[in-house]
Amino acid sequence: MFASEWAASITLVSFARIIIATESITIGLLFVDNIPEHEVNIGYRTSASAVLIARDRIQAENLLPGYKIDFTHRFDQCDEQLAAGIIVDMIHTKKIDALIGPTCNRPALVASVLCAHYNIPVFTWGLTTASELDDIQRFPTTAKLSSNSFSLGIALRSILLSFGWNQFGFLYSAEHNNEKCISIKNDLQKAISMTNGMTINYIGEFVRFNEESILIKLKKMAARARIVVVCVPEGRGMRRKLLLTIHDGGYLTDEFVYIFADTKSKGFSRPLPGGKVHNYWVDTNIPGDGRDKEALEAFKRVFTLSDHAGAGLTGSNNNNFSEEVIARMKEPPLECVSECQGEKYSAASQFASQLHDAVYVYARALNRTLTKNKTNLRNGREILKNIVMTFDGQSGQVTMGKDGTRLPTFFLDSLNEKGEQILRGTVSVDGHYGTYKPTYTDEKELWFTRNGHRPRAKPLCGFEGKQCPTQSYAGWIIAASVITFIAIIGCIVGIFLSVELKRREQKRLNQLWQIQYAKLEMPQAQTKEELILNTQSHHVGLITDLREESRNFRFFLYEGEPVAARKHLGRVRLESKYCHEMRKLRRIEHDNLNRFVGVCLDGPQPLSVWKYCRRGSLNDVIMQANVNMDAFFILSLLKDVAQGLLFIHNSYLSYHGNLTSKCCLVDDRWQVKVSDYGLQKMLFVEKRSLDDLLWTAPEILRNPDMKGTPAGDIYSFAIISAQLLTRSSVFGLGDREEDAEDLIYMLKRGGSQPVRPDLISKHVEVHPNLIRLIQDCWSEKVDARPCANDLDSYLKEMTGNKDKNLMDHVFNMMESHASTLETEVEQRMKDLVEEKKKSDKLLYRMLPKQVAEKLKLGEPVVPETFDSVTVFFSDVVSFTKIAGRGTPLQVVNLLNCLYTVFDSIIDKHDVYKVETIGDGYLCVSGLPRRNGKEHAKEISIMSLEFMDSLVNFKIPHLPQERINLRIGVHSGPVVAGVVGLTMPRYCLFGDTVNTASRMESNGKPGFIHLSCDANKVLEELGGFETEPRGEVIIKGKGVMETYWLKGRKISGNEISQNLRPSTLTEDQKSPLITTSAENNSETRLGIYKEFVRCEKQN
């Protein structure tokens, strides 16, 4: 009856909430569905309705009055890419206010990044174990309901330490893409590295999970460890197979302890679909191996450490929760009817209770958030600030930490003699610390298989049995001698104990602040290689930035920490009162006070040692032009100084006495730390410089015996504020007529309008109240100045009492500047690309493109042999006479116009222009790109077009004259390569070039002179009309048979370009060859004889 009444009341309350609800809250849900290996843990059909049960509880407890909770769900299938798309769609289309899920590691990381960007709270549950999610700075809107592998590592560390095991081994398997064990290994190493005196002696991975591979790893492990932490997947009988192999290999003796560590595990069994349970020692194969009893005995000798699949200490708070989850899957908006039928959907999943608690945690945190500010409904960061809570959930007692992580509890289990799972202890983990609480009264219960004896981390005789102590009388003699000696020493110590203890205590207390000069190390300059090797040290950057020695400071390394040592002139006596003050000074800790390290009195001069701040003093920052300061920046710096003063004024120090912008230091995070406080005895005997006195209050300047006052510090604060506003030196020294001595005189004189620094800021607009506050602080009337408490309150009001971090503000300024730089760089890049195109175009005109690309890449251009190319030479006929009839500029203009025409023709052909020398023009085809025999065709067509272009070409300064060419062509092999480093040239070498030049020089105006080789290639190609010229004597070559190129054939014997006469006239033939042919017509030998005779005559 009570249950029915309770249900009815919930229904009425829920109905009432729906009626009065004025606003909806939409919660997005991410599930996996129809994936067999996940159904029993996080399957949609056995988990989803837990959110409906959570909603009923929220409405019953009236956590969100006036709000209606709606759900929308999708399936990410543990796929990070699919999850990313779904989440963005939910945020933009469904307008979700919170996200419950994902349930797997990789999608959870993606979801956390996206939700941090959109400032939407996300609550992960299920199989999310990645320790990266604990980074609250990176994921400020993510809450985690499940335990992670780093917490498991902390729990393992606590158990090992509790049993006195300081060394152990770790075996794991990453088979079937088991990322969990890899994560556990990495986080266990991280947890152990945080503990002094604890080591992992051996880490082994079962690459192939077979008997041979397992035994190899066990042998290596046995040589280094006896306590073994094991991580292998729960399924496929892997744990059973491993233990049987350990048993068969002889590694299951009393010396060995095996601890199976896992998250999302229930210890020695795992659930099956339909609510069934499988014990790991039972063989699931058909037929089995018949070794279940051996496996059970082996499992009795091991421990398991797990979170019991997410259960807390108190267990479930609703015994009918599983049945209710299955029954309510039919309700809207789920409406899973036929799909949720079947035996495997008859029991709730392992982590359905976590899903319930995730929704409930969100509701409680949202309740607190809306109570403070109704507008923060969708503000994930504000909701996470209210996440700290403890309540009884469906997964047990839920305690949420301030970083949004559920504080987990792990359970150490073993089997008893009957094979029943027994809880042996619990480990509560909070951050980096774990607390182990045993549940047994007698530890011998744990070791019933080992005769009640706890195994040692290292056997007495060592891991290989070779370190057993030798038995001899010498040991007894030594032991007796030691005991006798200790007794004598004990008597002596007892006599002088009181005196010695007092002396040591006094020495210890003084050593806290007394620093030996020998321990102050000068930082050594490090090479680039040394800095790379030392990147693991967080002090490397500071060490490399330590400044050089100045007039007042020296810089050292003390115990590995960079420190700044202030030089002092006066020495002090080590009186007990002074030592007591130094001890108190060293204990001072505050965010806006620079830490006092101690005093060095045994060096060349007394030094007060302070923590080093890399950005220097506030005075240095003010004088740096590259530091951009806005109003918020200035107010933040001033607020830091004010809070430092507030602490000093409220402490036993009462005042600073020497406050200047030089003793206000700035650390890496742009936080101001006031330094040089509490050393009045050392500073009072020193004569301060005139510049330093400009920060001192007038009443103190008038009375030199006055050490300092709180009101004097407030005056100094005002002078520092004026420096920050004007970005100038104190009182604008250097920019005004008066010097420091004149200003000090004017300050002492006072008056109705005393001298003060300018407050006109040319750099930034500041709060007008800040100007008035500064004027009050440097008032000539001491009583009119505000106290440190009022000063701090006024500055907080000006900043709106916001907790905005200055470092975040600096980063925002840097991002804005970076965005501007990116735009400028992008424009410069476009200009650079255009200029590169122009330079490439110019380069390609000077060198072949293939050669130019190699030179741009810095590759050598190896000379290359080309078996067959065609070389072209041309020369302007009577160019010397034409040049003589014009000025040099007209000649240059003539050649430029002519070569421009020729260059336009070359661009249409596969021809490379090598060079022009005066009126000479050298081209080649067939290199650097080989084109078979087409080179002769390309050169011939180009030559004919050159001749055609001269018909309409006019000499600019001699329009009545015409240009005529003499062209020579020859085909053959050449060698081509780049010559020279300065103005490199792509040059041709070989007899083919010389022969082509001879063809041009021995040709006739208006004719294209072909060598026999060139003519032969053209005949093979066809399509050209050539005519034999006859045999010609070529200098350096002898007699050669040459040809004239007449034109191209269109069809049959028709010629497209009849540039040459069909037959040569007698005048066109060589006189020498004609005469020789007439005198020596019998044989060709006569021609050569005549050639030799003519050469002798010449």
C-alpha cells in the first residue's frame, strides 16, 4: 500500500510540475545500440529508461520547479567522428541544454572539446576511463560519473604500500585493440613516478596470447619481480588461460602474488545478457578441457582490484531498479517495444545506474546554479562550479569533486576456501591520494594458501636465489660488537642529550633562513644541445633567462631554483631577536608577496635571497614599449600590489617602508609580487639613491629617522600608479627640467599645491574613479589617505569584483594581435606568390624549366648527353652596315623588335632559345626535352616562319631598308649543362654546334642552309622540299655536301612556301667547287686535291 501511495504521489507531483512548467530543459542522450560486446554494459535497450526514473526523482524532490525536462537521443556507436557530427547537430538543431554521454573514451574526448567550446555541460558515464578528461582547465564543462585508469593506479599504489611492496612487475595484453590495458599501464607508471622509493621492475606485453608467448614473458618477469599486476581482457577466457599457463610453468608458488587490476569489472565474474553471471574459472568452450578445478585453485591465489562495475559502498538504493528499467523502455519518448523483447534484454545493463545518477547530478547542480542566477541555464562552466555534492544514487554513494570527477572507491577481492568472492579491503581515491581500509581483522586470512605468510617484494635470496647471506661466526661477532658499541654510545648520548638537542634545534631553526654562499651556484650558459636534453626540467627556461649581475642584484641557482640576491652594505649581528624575525619572515606565504628564501652572510657582502621573477620588476615592464597595457591590465597590476600591501599591513610587519616599482616583481603569469619587505634593519643603515627617494612619502623625507608607516606605503602606491598610467619613469624624470634632487626639495617643502607626477595617460583610457583614488593616496594630509583595506575594496569595485584572470586577458590580447598578424601575413603571402610567379617566369626565360626547377631545389644539374638534336644559327646580313647607319640606341631597338618577333615564333614550337650574341641567334630543338626526330621538323618550320616574318618587318629608323637572314641548320649529338655560379648559363657543347655555325657562315642571304645530316632527318620525316646545293668547303670540316630548304609540302609535289628558287643560278654556286668540278670531273678525289691546292694558296 505504501509503495502504491508513493507512486501515486510521484505521479501527482510530476503532473503538477508539467502543468506549471513554463520552460523546457532539453537533455541530449548518446547511446550505443545493437553492438553485442556493449549490450551488457551500456546498451541502449537495457539502459535508456534510467533517465525517466531519474526525472521522476527530480520532480519528486522539486529540484527544478517551473521547468519541464525533455530528452532527445541519438546513437554514436562509440565512433568519435559520428559522435562529433551528432553533437553539433544536437546543439544547433535540438538546442540541447546538456549532454549525457558519450559512453566510450574517444567520443567522450570529442564531446568534451565541443561542449567546452559551446559552454554546454556534458556528463560522461559507462566505459569512459580516460584520465585526460580530469583536466578541468582543458574540459571545464565535463563531469565524469565513472572511474578512470589513473584513479586505479593510485588505488594500486596505496595497496602496494600498505603491504610494504616497493617493487613489482606489470603484465598486460593489448589484444583485440584493448586500449584499456594500455591506459592502465600509462597511468600506473604516472602514479608510481609520484612516489619515492617505489619502482616497476618489469613491464611485459603479451603480443600474442598463446602459451609460448606467455611463458617467455613470465620467465623474464620472474627474474625481476614477485608481485605482479596483471591486466588482460575479461572475455574469451583469457584470464583462465593465463592462470593455467602460470600454474603449468611453475610460477604460482608461495613467492608470487598476482593482482588483476581493471575498471568496469566485478572481480572474479562478469555479467551475461539476461542477468546471468559467468565465473572466470569455468571453461566456456565445447568440449571443455576439464581443468575447471585446477583453474579455481589457481584463482584462489590471486587478487582482483576493481570498482565493481561502478557500484559504490552502499550498493543500489532501489532493489527493483533493474526491473523498472526494462519495464519503462516502452514509455515515450523511448517507445522501444518489439526491439526490446528477448531474453538478453530482460535485465538492466551494468551502468544503467550511472546513467540515472548522471541525470540526477545535472539536476542538482543546475538547481544550485539557477538559484544564484536564472540566466545560467545553459552555462556549463557555472554549472560545473556547483558540482560538489554527495548523495545516495542508484550506483551507490556518489561524491562529486570540485573538478567534476566522481571520487571513486575500488575494491580488493579474493576467493575463500569455498571459492566465494570475499571483499578484503576498499580504497577511496581523492585526486592523487588513496586511502586503503582493510575489511579483515587478521591479515593471515589473505594468505590462507601460503600458510598465513605475506610474500616479500624481493625474496631473501634475491630473484635468482644467488644472494643468500653466508653463515659464519663472523656475523655473530659483528652483531655482538655492534650491540656493545651501541650501548656505550647510548650512555654517552644520554649524558649530553639535553645540551645537544637544544643546540641542534637552535641550529636547525637558523638553517632555515641562513644560506651558505657555497650553495649559491652561478648559472652556466648552456648549449642548444644541452637545453634540448634538459627539456624535462621546468627550470630550464628560467635558468636561460637569468639576468646579468646589476648594481643591486646578483642571480644564482639555489637548490635547483633560480633566485635573486639583493646586495646589502651593512652587516648585522646574529642576535636571537633578529634570528626569530628571519624565521617568521621565511614562513610568510601570499600570492602577491615574493617569497623570502633567506639571508647569505658568509659571502663577499651580505645578500638577501628572494625567489626569482622572470619578467623583472614593474618598473622594467613600464619602460618596455612592447608591452601593451589596457585599462584592465593596469587595474589588475594595481590590485595585486594593493593586496600585497594589505597582507603586510595586517601582519606583524605593519608596513613595507621601501615600496617602489622596482621592488614590485612580475612573474610568468603577470602576477605582481611585492618584494624587499621585512628587512628594515638591513636597509635602514644603507643610503638610498635620490631616484629611489622619489617614491617616499614627504613626511618621511622630512624626518630621516622615521623608518616607514602604512600611510607612507599608500603614498608610494600612488606614485607607482602614476607610473603605470603614464608609462613613464618616476615623476617623468628625463622628460622634465627638474632633476631628482630638485624634486626631493620640492616634496619636502610641501605647500598648498605640492609637486606630484602627471596623471594624463596618452596610452589608455582609465576609470575616472582611479584618478581620484590616486590623488587621495598621495594627499599631503596623512589622515586623508585611505587605508590598505579601503584601497583594496575600491580597486575591486572598479574591476566589477570579477574573477577574470589577467593571464587569460593577456592571452585574449595576444589572440587578437595574432589574428591581425595572420591577415597581414596572408596578404604578404599573396604578394610573395605573385612576385615568385614573376621571378619564375623570368627564370624560365633564362633557363629551361626542368633545369630551373632543379636549381631552385638546390640540386646539382649534371651535364647530359643528347644523341640527336637540331641546332639553328642565324645571322643578320650586312648588320655592320645597318648598325653603322644608326645610333646605339636605335641598334638596340632594332634587335629588340626583331627578336621579339622571333621569340613569339619560338613560343609556338618545341624549340629552346639558347642565346643571342649581337645579331646572332642560337636555338636548339630536342633538348632538354627529347622529342625523337621531331627536332628537325620543329627547327625547319621555325626557320621558314622566320623568313616569312621578314616580309613585313621594317627597320624602325630605316623604313626603306629590309632585313635579310642567313640561316644554318645541322643535326647531331650534343652535351648540355649549366656553366657558372654567377649568372649561370645553359650551354651546348660538341661538334654539332660548330657545324651548325659553319652552315650559317657558309650560307647565303635569304636561304636556309642544311647539313647533310639535317637533310637526312627531314627526308625520313617527309613533308619538306629541299634542294642539293652541292659540295662546299667548310672551314675545319673539309668538303661537305649541303642542301637548301625550299619549303613545306602540302600534298603531292605542291610546296606551301616557295621561299627559294627551284634551281640555283651560276652565281649562287661556289666558284671553288664549280672550278674543281670542271677540272676534276673524273673522280671525287680530284675535288679534294683542288681543295688542298686552294688552301695552300690562301
